[in-house]
Amino acid sequence: MCCYMHWLGLPIPGIYTTISVKQKMLPLKRTLTLDQTSRQSKQNKQSHNSMLKTLLGIPIFYKVLIANSLIIFVGATGGTWLATHLNVSPYATPMSLIIFITIGWLVSVVLNFVVLQIAFRPLTELGKVMKRVRAGERSLRAPLTGVDSQADQLAEAFNMVLEALDEASRLRASQIIQAQEQERQRIARELHDETSQVLTSLLISLTLLEESVETQEARERIADTRALAHSTLRAIRNLSIDLRPSALDDLGLLPALRWYVKEYQKKCSIDVEFHATGFKERLPAEMETALYRIVQECLTNTAKHANANRVTITLKEETDRVYARITDDGEGFDYEALLRTPGQERGLGLAGMNERAVLLDGTLNIHSTFERGTIIEVSIPLPSVRTLQPQKRNELAVWNSNG
């Protein structure tokens, strides 16, 4: 029957089913075999890496000791055998002894070189990092190998020293800036309370004197003196406000910047737009001072060097940080070249701006192109908890100083 069905070309039940099942099982078995092989190779590789890591983790003293002990053992054993079998065994000849000593010396040198290179590589890398840090790259840190514990301890100690130095530098810079602001505030108050009051009294006295004098020549001289005293009083008041505006301490950042922008436009004839969004309460005093000084320095540099017609100031407060963006349409400059040039007052001002932002864990980025203006972007994180009292009213979201 099977032959008849095969002769007719019909499938034979049972036989073809078995063959098809076997054909389907073969790729499955091959896949399982490949998976098992790959797993075993991975396990072998992991065990090999762990053994290598364990060997490399041996302290330097024991690495050199083990390598040299192995060389001494092989050399002593081979040399003793050759000496005892000299002229007895066909292989133990004086020439073979010389060759053995030469090969042993070369192997000792090569093995010591390799062992010392591997053992002292972390220290060599640490030395390179130290040289770069000494050259001025204070942000570098020594890498941890995870293999040599002694070298990692040295690297960790070096990194801790760098962190301590950075923290001390930050603290010292913060104290210097705080002392400067306090001294500015003291001088500004003295100028406002004492010098301005004296000049005001002088103006009143000159006015009374002018009314009491009868000759025209004397009145003209007194009038000129009174005008000079009035201009001196105005200059002292402007100096007092530039040193430390009372609005910054009493009202906050935004009112102080509004007043400064208004006075700036009167003196410099530059259109300034001021936009502020998201501010609902007072910022920390250090942050307000830093942002005010950064904006002040930007506007001062724009008036002195940029030859610009328009400046846009944008302040924005978000949930975790405050952003500031100052743009102008001036001539632009090469920021990196300016910082590398010593004795540049403008470069020192830009460096001071960056220092103020960094002291508050913020960033300051300057983008400037010749004939295309300058963009200065500042980002300062907000503290997690605010302890300052809120302002009595919300600040205006958008304000145009021309309006």
C-alpha cells in the first residue's frame, strides 16, 4: 500500500510527519547548543576578567616581590641543574650555562619592566593629572582605576585636597564679594547721609546769600557757585546709587533694575527693553546682588565698547532656577582672546560676572560675533527653601522702559 501510494505520488502518513518533526527539531537543538556555548564563553570570560582584576589588585610591593621571586626560583633551579650536570649531560655544557644566564638576565629585565609598568601606571596617570592641575586646569580630577587600591587611595586623597581647595577658594571669593558689597553700602550711605546733606545746606546758604547781595557781579558769581554745588550734589547722588542702590535693599531686584535702566537711557541714549516673568516674591539677597551687578556690568560694557543702539534684558524665574539674557546689536568682540589679554579692564569685568554666577552654582555663557552683537546668558539655581519675606505685591510681568 505504501509503495502504491508512493508510486502515485501521494504522501505517506506517519513517515513524512516524523521526518518533518525531526527537521523542525534540528534548528531548535542548534539554537540551544549555540546559546549554551555563548553562555559558557561569557562565564569563562567573566571568570578570566575577575582573575585578572584580582591579580592586578595585588599591591605594588607584592607584585614586584612575586615576579622577582619567580625569576630567582627559575634561575636558581636551572643554574643548579646545569652546574651539577656539567660535562655529564650532553645538554649541560659551559656554552649552555652562559646562554641560560644571558636568557635569565634578559627575562628578568623584561619581566621587571612589564611588572613595574603595570604596577606604576596608575601613579603615572596621577602624575599627569597633577601636572595639568598645576598648569591651571583646576577642574580636573584623578581617575580611580578600581584595580589598585593603594593608587586609588592616593587619587582619592588628591581629589579631596582639590575639592577642599576649590571650596576654600569659593568661600574666600564669596567673602571678598560680600565685604565689597558691605563697603559699597557703607560708602553709599555716608555719601547720601553726610556729604549730600552738607551740599544741600551749602546750596541753601548760597541761595540766601544771593538774595542778600545787591551788586549784580556778586550775584552772578554766587549763582555760578550754586550751579557748581548743585552739579556736585547730583554727581555724588549718582555715585551713591551706583555703589549700592537703596532700592535693591528696600524693594528688590526688579524695581532696582527698572530705575537703573531708566537712568541709563538718560545718560547713554540707548534704547533698553526690560522683560521679567515668573517673579512672585523676593529672591535671596546674594542672588539679587549678583544678577543686579551682572546686568549693570553688561550695560556698562555696552555703553563703553559695543556702540549699540538697542539692548534687551530678559529675566525669567522658573521652579528651580532664574534665567537672565542680555542681548545687544553692537559690534561684538572675541571673548576668548579678550580673557587671554592681560591688563584689560573689560576682561576683568567679564571675569567678575562669571565669578558671581559660579559662586552661586550658576553658569554664565557669552556668545559674541563681530558686527552681530553680543548675547549673555545667565542661569542661577534657586535655593531649596526660601527664608526671605515675600514682596508686598507681585512684580509686573513685562515692562518696557520706553513706556
